[in-house]
Amino acid sequence: MRFRRLAWLWPWRKLLITVVVLGAVGWRLGPDLANPELWGHSFEPIWLVVSGLFYLLGFGCAVAYWYRLLRGLDQQPTVPAAVRAYFLGLLGKYVPGKAWALLLRAGLVCGPRTHLGVATMTAFYEVITTMASGALIAAIVFGTLYHASGKAVRWHLRTFLFERHPPDNAVPEPHSLVVLSVVLLAILGVPLIPAVFNWIVHHMASLRRVLAQDNEQTGPPALPRLRWRFLAEGLIVTAGCWFLWALSLWAALRSMLGTAEPWTWQLWVRYTGIVGLAYVSGFVILIVPSGLGIREFLLVLLLVPELSPVVGPTSGHVRSTVVLGVLLLRVVWTVAELVIAAAVYALPGPTPAATRAELEREGEQV
């Protein structure tokens, strides 16, 4: 009873934590944006469009994997319905708590040929798999290329987090970045193990029946079990997300700077590791909507030494320029999500009546 009386406090606590996180990031990055020279930057619109296109193409890999999961578990959504549900569901991530996006996606795709429970289960599995592949790529990149690059002054991560004006060529030790990537991979990877995920799903379904004061005979049908091949396929397919999002990052910086680092395969891989670590870190902080602030902080941390030779070591505002570029990337990605959501809204999908019938059937079984 005591927990129920205090339950109303939880939304306010989430809001407080979000404000504290954003305030800390603002305190850390604020001085960089205070440089008046920054706001005279011009942008090349064509590169912003290219950045947005690469961002959406990256999501195409995730959509393809989710659709494959549904079909592999004997569900029969149409391709347009899956695409529509996925991109409309993305808008839910701007609400504190990442689960809203997944629940919205599952609700939009469920119908006579797609079970709501399976749609929800696969949506969770796809997202965690995508994030795990990003953490895995980051661990590999920072464990190899950054040791060999020799382009940055080693800087302890714990010092960097609290140093407001680090030198432009400072970057956390590769060892610290590898450790952070591996920790993120462990957090995401353990629930991905099919035996663990199946156990979690089974016990959540059992809890649902208990809360409904029902029994096994009249409860909802057992959800299908995932197998190892789904995980292996997911890590391979969703890796494409991160390589395409790295191209999106490069294009956004190219728009602002008018130039960029000379394009090489090694640069592409490094940018992929940077995007992976920053994005996954923001995802793991569940309370902050869409990783706001966390992602930008880590992108700045890792891009400053990358772009120092491009911006120019004598410019005196490398960090400020990178901060502006990272914020520009956030705007481009948000606009791209809104545009694609508007574009797919008219795609055919389960009718509201069919969706309501599926939800009612679920309710009756429980």
C-alpha cells in the first residue's frame, strides 16, 4: 500500500532526473556555444538533405530485421504496414521511457494476421539487438583503430567528464572507451541471449495471468520462442544501421564546415564507432527522452580530436564548432523522423477496427 501511495511521485522523479541530466550537459557545453563567432556559420543545405537520407536508410536495416523476425515467428504483416508502424512508432521515443515507442509500434502493426504479443516481443528484441550491435562495433573500433591512430593526447575519462575546458586534442584513453563499450554490450547482450529472453517473456506472461487472476487454460496463448539464428542474423543486419548513421554524421559536418576529413575506409569505421558509443549510451539512460544531451556530450567528446586538423588548430574554437555541428545533427535527425512519419502515415496497414478487434481479443483471453 505504501508503494501505491508513493506511485504518483514517480513521473515527477523522472522529470527531475531529466532536468538534472540536461542541466549538467548544458553546464558542460554551454561555454562552447557562447562563442559569438559560431553563429556566423553558413550551411550547405544539400549536405543536410544527404545526412537525413543516410539516417533514414540506416533505419531501413532495422525495419528489415524486425520484419524478418515477425515472419520468422509465423506472423504475416505486410511490408507497408511494418514500415508504417516502425516509423510512426519512432515518435514515441521522445516521451520519457523508451517503451512507449515500442508499444506504439506494436499497436500499429497488430491485426488479424499479426498477434499483438508477438509484435511487442519482436519490437523489444529488434531494438536491443540494434543497440547491442552498435556497442559491439564500438568495442571493436576503440580496441583496434584508436590504439593505432596516435592522433590524440590520452586523457582519463573520469578527469574529462569534470574538466570544463580540456585541450582540443584531448580524448579519453582508448582503454576507457573499450571498457565503456563492453559494459554497454553486457547490459544489452545478456537479455538478448535466446534462453534468457525466452525466460523473461515466459515469466512476464505468467505474471500477467496472475495479475488478471486467471489460469493457464484461459490465459493468452504461449508466445513463440526465439532461437540463436535470430540473434546472429540481427547483429549482422543491424550493423548496417551504424555504418549508414556514420555517413549521416559525416554529411552533417560537411554541410557546416564546407569541408571534412579526407574520406577513407578507416575514417568511416572510426565514425561508426563514435556514433555507436554515443547513441547506445543515450539509449541506456532510459529516463532521458531520445538520449537527449547524453548523445551530444559523447559525440563532442570524441569528435573534437577528429576535427581539430580540419577546423584548424589556430582557430581557438574547435570544441565550439563541434558542439554546433552535433546540435545540427540532432535537428537533422529529428526533422528526418518527422518527415518520414508524415510520408508513411498514408501507407496501408491494419484498419482501426481490425486493430481494436485484436486488442479486444487479447483482453478476452486475459
